[in-house]
Amino acid sequence: MKHRRGFTLIELLIVIAIIALLLALLVPSLQDAKGQAKAAMCQSNLKQWSRSVALYAEQYRDRLWADAYAFGHEGLPGDWMEVLRPFYGNLDGIRCCPVATRPSEDTSGERRGSIDTCWGVPGDVTETSRGGFWGSYGLNRWVTNSHSEDDRNIGRTAEGGAEDIPVFLDGTHWHFRPHDTDPLPSEPLVDYDDIAVDTPNQMWRVCINRHFRGVNGSFLDGSVRKIWLWDLWSLKWYRDYHRVYYNAGDLPW
């Protein structure tokens, strides 16, 4: 009767090495697939916000609401969610990018977000969340009608170049008001502390590496797409915005 020969130590080491090599090849692919799935869900959320804006404009003869404080200067941060409530279904299903669902870790009244956290905190009563609004998308404040009659505000959907006018984007704050003079950040903007509360560079509120060196955004024509971080400066944020064209090499990180 023949006895079965067991594996030698060298054979076992070879098998372990092959398994380790396969894992090294597969794990990044699985992580990429997971990230792509979250990015697709994020774009689906933004598509619903975009549809809500279109329905609002249709009801109000193509006029958008007045500024980010939609109920006037006594309004609440993030109250564009309330303005659009008649035009979407489940708010909790679309308020957050799947990459950034955790509550803000910022202990200041601003309750800023980050790459993977929301702005605001559910149930919080501080400045940013006191109306019950929180999420991980922000509004381009320039698209609304201005309380101060600023000619740069757009205020309607029938605007030339609407396919390049951002409305909602991944961000660390409930709104942004970028300027064409905002510089590129010299370092990655990861945490809320990387973006000062009083910074005049509000492009930085959206220049976060949430989706593989980019963010997702919806546009005034109803489209949704990924925006590379360096391309944020080339969008039409407001009337007479001077577009600046960078490339990947211009980001030092």
C-alpha cells in the first residue's frame, strides 16, 4: 500500500507566496470597484437634486430662489433642502455622498465637513445644523437670485453655457461662493481644519479628493458628471467669471 506524500516546506511557501500575490493584485481592484460604485451612487443623488431644481424653475417661471438663505436673511444654513422639498422624495436617501456619511467632527459652530464626513450633525442645534439640515453636498450660491442685486448671480436655468454652470457639488460646507482669484491649494484639503472658517478661498470648500482626484457635481442644464479638481477653476461659477485652465501637473500633490 502506497503512502501519500505530504507537502514539503518549500511547496507550502510557494503556495503561500502565490496566494499573497493574487491578493495583492485583487485587493486594489476590489477597492477601485467599491469606489466606483459609491461614485455612481453619488451621481445618482446629484441627479435627483438636479431634477428638483428643474422642477422648481418650471413652477416659478424659470426663476430660482433668492440666495443661499432661501427664506431671507433670517433663513437657515442649508435651507435650500427645504425650498426643494416639494420636488424630491426621501431626503435622507440623497443628502449624502456615500463616501461622506459620517457626522461632522468639527466642534465649532460651523460644523464643517471633510473628505469623508458631512457638514452638520443630525439632531444638532448649533449654527449650521439648527434647522435640521446636514449633508455632504453644497450649493453654488452664485446660481440663485441675489438679495443685493449682484449682477454676477445667475438666478435662472435658461442661461448660456448652462452645461458648465455648477449647482450642487461634493463639498465640506452647505454652500460655496468661489472667485476666479482663488488660488490652488498647496496641500491636500483632507480635514475641516485644512479650510479655515473665514477663508476667502471658497473654491477650497469643494476642492477635496473625494472621488479619485475629483468631485461629482450637477449643472444648470440638468447634467451630472465628475469634475477633476484642477478643472474646478475652468467652470462658469457666475456671470463674467474669468475661467482659469489648469492641468493635473499644476496640483503639487
